[in-house]
Amino acid sequence: MDHRIRYTSTLREALRGFVDADHYRAHFPASRIYPAFEGKQIEEMAMESIELNPSRFLRHTEKMLRHCIDVEQFMVKAITGAAVVLGGWWASDRINYRSVELGSDRLLELVYDIADERLRMGHSPSKPHKIVLSGPDHSRHTLGLAVTGEIFHWHGWNVLAGPTVPYKLLHERVADEWVDILGMTVADDRDMDHIHLTIERCRLDSKNRQLKVMVGGPQVFLRPHLASELGADGASTHAGQAQAMILAWVRQS
């Protein structure tokens, strides 16, 4: 499907540039960030995602889904938790980058398989609000954007994300059409300055004079004041938290 194709090319570098290896070891243990599932389950999911034969990975994730009351929790915590485990193994030289590529592709495919199944079951969006999700063109933090985009889509949002929304043209997009929320992923500290400038320009050019800006990504864990540093309205560590904050903004408007 189109939304899968949009993410595939950039996903291949999804975890390699998450943060440098020392920061990764210090700040991103899966057990700390995504504790809703047993660590053994998440590690097994990550391990099976890099096997050449995908059948065990599919069986394992199907079993987890059957015992999971909240599919969104599975998306936010199990899938992203497995990605964090892959990144940790890469940072510790336990697996090579080709394995990270394979595992990342499988996890992203799972995101869209779950989304497609929900649509087949009749969970069609009503699209009362619009959110644009983006990040620097070289950003490798695409799995988080995919999960966030799908969850907002499930809750009835009109979601624009991926290469169809070029980062350098964000200010034109928000100037040409009404956008309620702009979501930016911040993976690398080298991106801080130009993301700050992009947010300023989008606010200045936005058709919606009350445009709200949410930032997410790895730098949220490393910088407790990331939102104020970038001139955003809020920062979130995962899609569930982002949605709760954004719904509060919408209700207040």
C-alpha cells in the first residue's frame, strides 16, 4: 500500500542514528521506557523479527495480540519496545546493521497490518481534525512517526505524514490548508537549530493562527525541556501520551 511504500526507503536507517551508542546504553533500556509487557516477551519479539523466516515472528506477535486488551498499547509499547531492543543490541555490537534493517522492516509491516485489519473491521475515521507529522529529510526516526500516525488515524484524525509532506515545504503546507497540529520528530541534537527555525516559520505562515506544535522522538528522553527549547507547545515520549495532550488542546480551543 502507498503508506508502506512512503516509509520503506527511510526506515532502513531507522535505528542506526537513533542516538550514539553511549547515549543509547545509558538512556534507552526497553524495560524502562516500555514496561507494559514482560521484557522476555519484547526480547523474543525483537529476536524473531530478525530471523530469515518470518513465521515465528508472526506467530509470536499474533499470540501477544490475542492476549492484549488494548491494541494501541501493543503498538506503542510492544512494537516500539522491540525497536528499542534492536537498537540496544546494535549499540552493543550484538547484531549487525543488516539485522536491524530486517527487524525494522518487519516491525513497520506489522504496524500497517494491524492498521489494515482495524479498517477491515469497520474502524473508519471521521477526520474532524488534521495533524501533520514530519521530521528532517535525513531523520531515521520513522517507525515512531508511523506508529503515531496510525494511532491518530484510528481516532478519526486526518493524518498527513511521510515523504508526501516534505520537511522543507512544511511552512507552505500549513499556509495553504488548515492544520490543527504539527508533530515533529527530533532524533538528533544536530537537528535542534533548524527544527526550531522551522517551527517558528510554520507558526508565522500558518493559516491556523492557533496552530499547536508537538515534538517527540529520542531527544525528548535526553532533554527534559525540549518543548521550550524548540518553541513547541508540548513534548511526548510516545503516541499515547501525544494523543492525550493533543485532545486536551483540541477541547480547549
